Amino acid sequence: MKKDSYLTDRRIFLSSLLVLGMGLCEANSLFALSLKRKRVQAKNLLMPVSDKERCPVCGMFVRPYPKWITQIQFRDGHHHSFDGMKCFCRFYFDARKFDDRHTAADFTKLLVRDYYTLKFIDHDKAYYVIGSDVLGPMGHELIPFESRERAKIFLIDHRGLKIIRFNEVTTELLDRLDHARKTLVLDD
């Protein structure tokens, strides 16, 4: 009798372990699948950038500078990729100067890349550090961050001058960034 009870208890225990193990495997698979979906969604924000794609503002190839890529997407499915924030902003301020088919009214997504995480984020949600010792492909840049805290850390670590939001960017600021040699001087 004890032996039968022992075998029954053991069978129940092993069956429970098997069911628990299958449940954990299923949960692990679902977790992995959700992570994969999140990565795919993040990648899908950016339209593919070809090897031959050039910045419409300066003419440089964009793909050799993946951490600096920014992008504006249009209603018609077309997009322009840029080799940095300065070119992105110049296009944003005067799209007709660089593209006779699109205007600002055609913009659907405006993506910039967080400097630390390399995650694509909306241009309006980013914090930008200016005047740091980190140079982009075209010299001094506006360096985007998803959070003010990360921007502050970068500002301190890389001797930045100021954290700004996109609505504070002007063509005058872009000109100063373009003409700065080793350090940027702000008159405010």
C-alpha cells in the first residue's frame, strides 16, 4: 500500500514538474517573442537606408555614419535620411530648397537617434546638447537624447554648453555650429 501511494505521489509530482516546465518554456517563448516584436517595431520606425543614399542637404553618404542618422518621412512613402542633426534641421526649416517634391506639410515622421541608446525617437521629444567636444560627420552637432537626465550626464562628461529642445533650434544656431572651430561660443 505504501509503495502504491509512493508511486502515485511520485507520478503526481513528476507530472506537476512536467506541466510547470512546459509552462515556463511557453512563458519564456512568449517573452522572447514580445522582445523580438519590440525590436522589429523600433527598427520599423526607420525606413531602410541604402548604401547609395546621400544627405539631401550636404550630399554626404549617410550609411557610413549609422549613429548619426536622422530621417524625415513623407506621406507618399518617400523619405530623406541625413548624416546629422544640422542637415536634418536645415531641411526641416526649408524643405523646398532641397526637395522640390515635398514641403513641411508632407512630413509624417521626424526621427532622431538617441546618442547613448541609438534608439530612434521623435524629434520633438528629444533633448539636444550643443557645444560639446563630440563632433559628428560635419563637425559640431546637436546631440539628441531621449531623456533630460542622459543629456545632462553627456553635457557634464563632454563639456557641453547647453541643453535645448527642438523648438529652440534656429538657423542662426546652425550657422554658429557650422562655423565653430574647436569650441562653440554662445552669446546668451
